[in-house]
Amino acid sequence: MPLTLTVDRSRWQSHHRTVLEDVPGLVPVAKGNGYGFGLGTLAAEATRLGVRSVAVGIAQEVGAVRAAGFTGDVVVLNPWRPFDDAATSLLGDARIITTVSRAEDLRALSVARPGARVIVELETSMHRHGLAAGELTPADFAGLGFEGWAVHLPSGGSLDEARQLSGAALAVRRGPVWASHLSVPDYRSLRTALGVRTHMRVGTRLWLGDKRAYSTTATVLDLHRVRARSTLGYHQVRAPRDGWIVVVSGGTAHGVALAAPTPQRSLRQRGVTVAQGVLDAFGRSLSPFTIAGRKRAFAEPPHMHSSMVFVPGADPGVAVGDEVPVTTRMTTVTADEIRMA
């Protein structure tokens, strides 16, 4: 009775091949929950694609990628810090490339960890991690295996910003450039303009780019007829009208109904947020489960492994054992079962 992710293997893999052909120097990103597919699945797919390197988010994810059989280079994206014991333990591994984002950290590694392979991250307009190339001199790289510069741009990144930052960095030291969040045409332009080896780190666009290649479904576990104003659930809320409680697989343990904050760039987006807030205030939060062709409201907040959904009317539209569509955020969902169709 699982929450199930069904993948059209042929279509999913065909999309990967297309991206691989479009993006010279492709570096697949396999981090977190593996974009819903799991780190092992993504590592195995990277091996099938024949890429030389993959990128993980943190040092603790390296083991899962190796366990799945990927034997190439692994880039750890989270910048190294002296207090990160897991990342430090990997510095002597010849197949690990460590990201460094502070001048003092680079200098410390050059003294304490000669031979470590590093990528130096530049500060972009994201202002998350990174340094200005002007903070460094060629002497700061002494003894290290310098693998290049990382330019981690915001979503829909600017080619001009990538060119400017890369140019300043290459003036300090020549080396490969590892970019992210550029369009394919912009990346190709950058690759041509710089005249050095380039790589493009791709996660969402690679694994989730063809939305018709995968879908998530929940199993109907139980059905209960309820009358208006009758109490239900852990919190004994009252049913808004006559209808049905449909108990479906999928709850907080799966990441169901978790949502990240979204940028409120337009009046419409703000209006949607206000409308959802009004529904929440009245205990009528819309669930991600589609039953009888419509998204239905939660009867109460999701449970650990299941959710109670309210369907008004005389007919629930489903039977126990049916599978119903559920909209999931792929970067937070953990399915019980992955079916490769």
C-alpha cells in the first residue's frame, strides 16, 4: 500500500541522452533525496551515461554514490570548512574534488593537505558562497591539485556575469570553469569565449526535465462515510458537510504536502498565497491528492505515512486499492516504491 513513483524508463533515459548531447562537459548533480529517484538510481544512471564526474551536495552523500557503482570523480559542492570532519576525511581520496570558497581555507589546505584536488568557488550575485578572484594570488594554490573555478549562478543565470567572473579568475590562474544555471546556448557561448575546458553542472534540468517521464500515485487505504458536523481525525475537527473521508498513502514521512517558500514576484502569486492562507485559516487546506478529477482538501493535517482527505457528496469516486495521482515536490518526496516501467 505504498506511495509510488512510476518512471517511464525509456522516455526518462532518452531525455538524459538529449541533455548529454546538448551539454559538452556535462556533470550530473546527485544530491539530497536524489531528486525523488534516490542517489543510487542517479549514480547508476550517470554510469550508464558514461560521464567522467558527478557532483554531490555534501561529503556524506559520497558513500551512496560509490555504493551504487560510480567510479569516476565526485565533486563535493558544499564548500570545505576546517570543522567539517566528513569532508576533511575525503581530502586524500584521489577521486574526490573538494570545493573551496574562502581564501583562508585555500591557504590552509595548501599547507596541510598538499595534493588535494580543489575547485575554487567564485562569489556570484547569489551571495551564498564564494570569493572574489582578486583575493588570491598564484602562490595560494601551491601544492594543490587545482581543478578550476566554480561559477554558481542564480536561476536563469546571466552570461555576462559568468563571462566577467570567469575572466577575472582566469587572469589569476588558468584552469577549467564549472558553471551552473546557464541556458544551453549561453553555456556554449561561454565555452567558446573562455578558451578553457568547461563543465556544466546540471540537476533539475537533467533528472526532472521531462515531466511526462514520471508520476507519483498514492494508494486508497480506507473509505468512511461522514455526516456534516461529525468529528473526525486526531484533532476531532468537524466535517464541513456530508461526504467521505478517503485515507490515502503518503504523509509527512514521504515529504507529501511540504512546500518551499516561493518568490512573490507578481500580484497573481501574492493573490494565490493570500487565498491559500484564508483556506488554511478555515481548516480547508488543499491537498496534493487528485480524486475523481479534482484536488481535494485535507480533512486534517497529514499523518506520518497516510493522509485523510475529504470528498463531499454521496460518491467518493474511488475504491479501496485504487491508485490516485498526487502532486509532489520531487526534491522533497521519498517514495515507498519506484517502478521503472
